[in-house]
Amino acid sequence: MPTKCLFCRRKYTRAGAYEKHLRTAHAKLDIVLASTVRYASPANYITDTETSLLHHPLVSGHPDSDYEFDLDPTEYERDDDVVQESDTEETNDAAPSPADKPMDYAGAGEAIGDVNGFEQEYSDLCADPWAPFTSAHGFKLASWFIQSKVPKSRINEYFSNGLGDTASVGYGSMHTLENHLRSLDPYSPYLQWFEGQVDDGSRCLPFFYRNILDCVRYLLRQIAYRDDLVYAPRREYDSEGQRLYSEMHTADWWWDVQVQCPTFYKNPD
Amino acid sequence: MSDQTHLSNFSGDKKAWPVYITLGNLPSTRRNRPGSMAVLLLALLPVPPKFSKSSSADELQRQINADTLRGVFELILEPLQETALEGVPIDCADGNVRRCFPILSAWIADHMENVALHGIKSNACPKCEVPPAELGTDAGTKYPARDYASFCEPGNGPRSPTSKTHDAQAPLGTPSTTIGQNVFHGLQRVSAPDLYKPDMLHTVYLGLFKHMMDWIQGFLKKHGRAQAFDDAWKALPPYPGFFVPKKAYREVTQWQGKEMRNLGRCLLGVLAVALRQPDSAQVLPFKHALGCIRALVDFHMMAQYRSHTPETLAYMEQYLNQFHKTKEIFLEFRVSKRTRAKVDEQRRELRHQRAQVNQPVSTSERRRVRGDDRAEENDRRMDLIHTESHFNFIKMHLLCHFHDHVRQFGNIPMYSTEFGELAHKDQIKDGWRRSNKNDAARQILHTYGRQHAIRMRLLNLDSLRRRGVDLPADVLHHLDKTSTVSGPGPRYRILKGRRGDVSDIMDFCKVLEVSSETMCRELIRYSRHNLPTERQLPQDPAILRSLPVELLTQLEIPVPAFQDPDVHDIHRARCTGALLFRNQASRNDWVWVRAGGEDMYGALKGRLPAKLVALFKIRDYTCGSTVRRLACVQKLTAVNSGRLSDTHGLVTVQLREDAREFTVVDIGTILGLAHLIPETGRRWLVNSRIDLRTFNEIY
């Protein structure tokens, strides 16, 4: 359990940090220091294990196997876990100070409408996960071909030698396989390549580029990132009320730029 | 609603200059994970040919190149111009449409590439207008942000290296821009100086650490400690994620990023061992040198934090200032060729002068004069070196932008160039290898396009599965095999590697070469101190000896990763006894053992390092057939009650003469692997810089 500082509202889980805090913030209280620090140290570890051994019936090993596992996950739980638990507790119920709560930028990341046909697309993917391949086998085979980098000529050979069943797989050559792959990604139009020419006076060199905005659209649209995407800057604080800088959205730049941008916008339709 | 576009760019292979794009909206842990597919190739550019310097014919060519480069980037970044101002509705993955402002916010590249794209001189900082002569001064002074606009105004005779209309700040009066063009200038909502990202790999590992090792080698040679350094270097013990050097430092010919990272983790300890027990003339220089290295190593440790508070940032700044304050000790090893030539010339002049003065007659007189001459020569040499040498190189300066950068853009590791090099391998190099090297660009793009489609589908399906969507069984089965996102590993300690030759305490003692009396005594002591009365091991040695015992060689300890409680690193503590490990020497690792409350043993906070002697299980028939998982360890004690040393800031531990042969502990009290650097036979230094976790715990 975190120990609350006797003289202010901060909380500490580690004795070292608490001691330091006492020394700096409450320097005048030298006399009490010696007695308070002792409370902060967590319960003796050895007694901890002792009780855990008591409470959990020990799993008997398998003396015949080479490798042995302790099947009971709680058996050797470290005290670090206990500290983490109390950390979360601290942010959840205790410590009513508003500084602890992360502050989101109001209005940022507001939805202005629904994506057309989103539900449809979602359920299509669930119902037919291997589309446009006709079967799971077809997809897996293609996936194996591509990911293990089998050359085109070998793939053609595979089919021409009759090793694969063209009917059940759904394609019979590299050419048809590629047609499948092209329609595999519904957003591939976003990733289209454009070609440009550079003339540096002596030579003419081609270069390739994509539309940068379409790349952004593509990435934002992927279901894979759905749960991870962050749409708004936020200010985070630790249990001691100190500002935390970690990911990009928790730092100042995004917030500052957000202030400059028009904040709230409802699409008329 | 805004949205960050985050571009990165690498020119490794001379054949290709890929530019990548990814999103700042994705947290870096997700974005930079291999196989996350979040880094898209945005463009594949031709590499402009290199020029020899100061050739006038090439000047025009260089000008044209700079113009084309600017043109190309204008074309690529053009779609951002309007949308960054007004925003654009974009479909998002959760089915909502959001108004997005895609803004270029970071450009990850090494320094030379920044130089090319920002159009600055190679000794200029892309972020601020620091004059070249002050690059090595400490971080206290702030310089105004670089004003790229002034170089692009048409009236200023721009695009010529000779234009001197600006930089009123620079005392030397030379603008630090060469061609006066910044590719990124004029982008909406983008401030070009802010695009520069600090880069651990090139600035710290390949930059400062490399320089620093030169100084240290010079320093060690001067004080005759080079051999001691090599010896300490070779005696480093293993640690998870740490590559144990097989050669002496001086034998290694090539140093790459990976090796330099290794070096940063052990340098302070090795140096502290090499510089132990200085004589009276060496005390002060050694202390300064260690202080300087300590500050830089600590700075680089802090820079790796994934989450900062104002407090940690203040520490970072403080370490950097400390480094700047103490770096003078290495100044004499920063001698340039030009200075050396000057020194030689000075000496020649001095000798010449003396030859013209009449020599005194007596031998003793001559000896005295010669001694004086030598002292004078030395003094003047040092004076000259100290006035001529300097620390003014660009990587020295770039460090001072680190802490401000964290406040603005978040942690530093996420902007590392390494992640781009990963993408490089996947997206470019594989394709290049498979192409026929003729019109390769098209083939590279094509090859990767196919891979991308397949992997993206698998990723999407995998995310559906994690959301608990009902998918056909064969899909789940396939995803289980291919998924790149592995679930959390086991959270408990596992004993592995049973040895077949041990079945009871007598065998056990024979293998360990201890007497069975000692063993029984220790076991009983353990059970008396740690187990409740009714569950204690039998007190009678005869019964104790009959209990079945298994001896094991490996203990897997899950240790929570620093600043990321969901991830656990597995420490594998090996204890092979006298057996060989992988046909090399036997391994009996150092581990941390919980030995008391947090307030004990000073900086060690209640933990003591110990050497594993044996890992074993014992089955207690007398008490419901319970299995006890135990370890024999040899505990060390902290010297100076665990206080950090003033000179090197590390804790020394020792094996006391009167120490018990071993003690028996529960494997639950073993907290993880420890990294100890041997100092003398019975003394070790605790290397707390080995990883961030240890660094944060021992201070």
C-alpha cells in the first residue's frame, strides 16, 4: 500500500522516494523523519512468501519430465505486483486531487459523421475473412508463397506440375494469384504509385511517390489500429501530480497546434 | 481534431533513397513494433551524385540538384498544404468520420541528411543559430531558433554561399546555410526547425561515445591503465540483452551502433575498475574523468526513458551541465593535426632559441638548466594545446536540445532512426535482392506491395480476433500460428533443466562438493526462519537425507519491464555448477536476493547480490508431500553500508572472509539477474547502468 505523507497529500510506494520527499519538502520536520520512514518500508518480504506458501496448496511436480513448470501463477508472485496494484488503486479511488487525472483537449477528435457502409464492410470481413480467395486453403497457400518469397517461376511450376489443386485453390498461376492479391486490400487505391522524372542537367531519372494524404487515409482506416489510435492531445499526470511526457500526444507540441486549429466543426449533412 | 504526419527518411543503400511515412496518432509502442505495418513507403527518390568539394564546375551542378530536390519535395508534400490549414474529413477505423489536419511534425534522419534537406552547413545545428565556435559550450545559453525564412526571400541574393546579409547573432558573420534552401520551409503549420529529431543512434552512440572512447583511450595510455581497462573489459559477466565482449577493447576493429550501445551500459563500471587505487598525483584527474563519464552515461540512460516528468527532465539537464563542466579533463585528447603541427613548431623554435644562448660550463649546472627547459617546454605545450583545442563539434551541441524536445514531442527513443532501418530491410532491401537489378525500383515496389496486402489482411483479422469477434475456427487456428502479436508470457518463476544424476541430499552434496552436515544445517536454518511451524522440514538429519531432491540448472524469472508494467522481460539465471554451459565455461550467475526491508543496505534498498550455487527442489513427505523450490546462494555484503561512491557513483560489494559457504533461500526471493564487474578477487562493483530498471532502482 502506498504510504501517505504525514504532512501533505502526496503518496509514496517506495521508501526511498518518500524519504527524499520528506528531506526536501519538509526539511523542518527533521525530528519526525526517523520515525516516519520506517512506516514506509513495505512488509518484510520473507514473511510475504511464507504466507503465500501457506495459502496455496503446492502443485506437485512431474518428476519424470525434463522441464517443469510451476502451474500456480500466484505461487511466486513478486511484491512488485502488489505495488502496481496499489498504484492503480491510488489513481482510481483515493487522491481526489484533480491534478492526477489526465486532461484531454476538449473537442479534439470529435466525430463529425459516420463512415458510409462501415458496418457492412465490417460484417463482410467477419463472414468471409478470406475474400476474394474462395477458400481458406487458397489464402493460406498464397500467404505462404508470398511470405516465404517463392519466385514467380516456381509458383507457376508448382501449378503446371499439378502439385496444387487449381479448382480448390481458386488460382492456377502467378498471374491469377496476383489478380487475387490486387483485390485483397480494399484500400489499395490509396497506395497507388505515381511516377515522376527528375532532370538534373546530365541525366533523366525516374522517381516514385505516393499521395501523402492518401497514405494518411489508408493508415487511419485500418481496423488493425482501431484500438490504438489516439485522436486528441492530452495532458497526463502521475500520482504525485507531476506532468508526464511520454507519447507524442502527451507532449506540448500537439496541444499547441490543436489550439491553433479550428476546434469544433459539425458537418452540415 | 488534428493529426500528425511523421516522416522518416534514410539513405542507406546508395541505390535508393526511400522516404517513409507513419502516423503520430499511433502510440510509438505500436507503431515501431516490427510487423506493425504502420510505416508506409512514401517515395523512392534517386540519390544525387556526390561531389568533390570546392570544384567550381560542380557549384552549378550542386545548385541544380538542390533545386530539383526542393521541387521533388514540394510535389510530394503538396497535398498537405491546404489540408493542414482547413482540415479534411477522413474515415477512421472505428467507423467515425473525423476532421483531420495532417501536419508534418517530425523528420527522422541522420545529421548529414538533415544538412542536405535543410540546406545548412554541416557544422550548423538544424534547430538553432548556434555559431560554430560555440558548439561545445554548455547547455546554459539558448540561441534563437533558426530562421529559415530569411534565406528564402528573393531580394537577399539567396542561394549563394557568399550571401552575408543575415546572422547578426553570429560573431563570425558567416551564415551557416550553404545553398539557402530548406525543403520544408513554407509548409503550412510546420516550423522547419522543429522537424529535427534528436537521434540516440547517431548523436550519442556513434557520435559522442565514439569520441569519448578516443579520449578515454588517450587518458588511459597517459596514466598507464590501458591494460587494466582491457582486463576489466574482458571479465564482464553476461546479462540479458547484453553482448559479452569476447575481445579486449583495443582488439576490436569495428564499432557499430549495437556495440556502442553495449559499451554505454558497462563503460562506467569498467572504467571505475580500471582506475581503482590511484596514486597521489592521479587522484584528482581520475576523479574528474570518472565524473565526466558518469555524467554522460547517466544522461544517455535518462534519454532512454519512455516517460518523463519535469523532475526527470531536470535531472537530464543537470547531468548534461555536469558533463560540460567536467569535460575539460579530456581536452588534451582533442588535439587536431593542425595543433600538433603547431606544438612541434613551437618546440623547434624553443630549442633553436636555446641553442643560441651560451651553455653554462659545469655539468650540474647543465643538468639543472636542461630540467628547467623541459618543464618550460611541457608547460608551453599544454598551454598551446589548451588554447587551440576545443569541443566545438556538432554532436556535442545537439545534446542540449534533448530535454526541450521531450517537452514538445515526447520521449526520445520513439524517434530513433533504427525503426526506419527495420522498414528499410523489409520494404527495400528484400525487394532489391529479388529484383534483376534492372529498373529495380519498380520491382521493389511491386514485391513489397504483394507482401503488404497479405500481412495487412492478417493484421486486420488478428485485431478482430482480439476484439472477440466470432470468426470461423480455421481462421483462429491460422492466426494463432502467424500472429506477430504475442500474448503476455508467464508471470511466475520457472525452474528448468533437471539433472538426472541427483536423487537425494547425498547425491546433491556430492555434486556440490559440500558436506552433508552443512547442507542439512542450512536447510534446517532456512525452514526455521521462513516456514510456519507446522510446515517445517523435518529436523532430524536422517529423515532429511532421505527426502527426494532434484537439481536444476536454470531459473526463469519474469522481471517487469521498466515503465511498462504489462511487459515482462525474462531473466534466465543459469546455474550449471561445475558443468560446462554451451561447451564454454560453466555459468553460475549473479542474482539479486531480497534480504531485508527497503531501508537496508543503502542504495541497494534491501537487496543483495548473490552467486547462485544450486537450484533445487525438495519434496517433503512428512508434510503432505509438498515441494519446496529452493536455491543455494552465496550472498555478498555491501561495502560502506551500500552508499554510492563519490568518484564513480557505484556500489561496491564484497565477499566477507567469514561469510557462510552458502545460504538456502526460496526462489521467490530471487528478484532477477545482477550485473557485477569484478574489481579484485573478493570485491565487485554493482553495475547499475546495465539497464534502465537497475539504473532507476539504485541511485
